[in-house]
Amino acid sequence: MVLIIIIAVVVVVIALFAKNDDTSSNSTQTYYAPRPLDVEEVKPKTSSEDYKEKRNREIEEAREAVHEEYKDLQSLEVKIVGVFYRSAAVKDLVPYLDVRDEIKLAKEPKNPYDEFAVKVIYDRKNLGYIPREYSEMATGLINTKRVRKVIIERAGDAKISPWDNPDPYAFIRIFYV
């Protein structure tokens, strides 16, 4: 009961102050109605958004062209492993690689963890390795000179949570006969 009385008193006081404000001012006040929530605001695109769209379109066109050129060959898509252990420069580079970049494979027979280890190389930088379960096959493809083209299928940064450091990743596709 006391709560109801307090609420009623507050409402009356607010109404009196609102009435006094309306009668005491001789100037006209403009009231702006709130925007409806269902109206989407259309923002003009920035030049960086246009650039990103254009770049993504070019990458997709290049990917489609490569897939069309090598459609009669067999292919293997694998995630590059060991990127986490590369230098900061390589980690910064990996998310920006795309299908247009020239990727090479090189055997590393003295690797202590995998006798069939195959490095993935871009611009003389070791990006990481072919996963162990595919390394023997990749070594065989290199030995028999059956690899025709290696491309970056997709790359980026994975963040599990906002406070985590980004974890760069890349998938390659090996086209072979």
C-alpha cells in the first residue's frame, strides 16, 4: 500500500514539473519522434568496403579459373599444420594469402618428427607442413613429379574468443596427375 502511494506521488510531481516547463517557456520546443525499430539504416559504402568486395570477387574468379583449368586432375585439400610455430612475420602473412599466390612444396627428409615431412613455402618462407597423415603421399607425388599446381584454397585468422590472439590458418589444394 505504501509503495502505491509513493508511486502516485512521484507521478504527480513529474506531471507538475512537466506542466510548469510547458507554460513557462515562450520558445517553441521541437519534439523528435523516435525512429521505428524496423527501419534499416542504409550507410554508404566506404572505399575500404568497396576494395574488400572487389578483392574478394577477384579471388573467387581466380579460384574458379584455377579449378576449371585443373578440373581433369585429382586434388587433395589439406590444412597447413605448424603455422603457430612460425615467426611473427609468417603468422601475419598467412591470413592474407590467396589463390593467386605461388605456393611450393619441398621435402624435408631430415625432419626429426616425420621422415616424409613436406614444407609449404611461399616467397622462400616456410608457412608450415603438410599433415603427417598426408606427408608420405605428398612426398611420393613430389618424387614422381606428379604435382601440377598448389594453391591456397582459403586462409584467415581464427579467434575463439575476443581476448585470444588470432590463430592464423590456411588450407592448400594440391592438383596432381
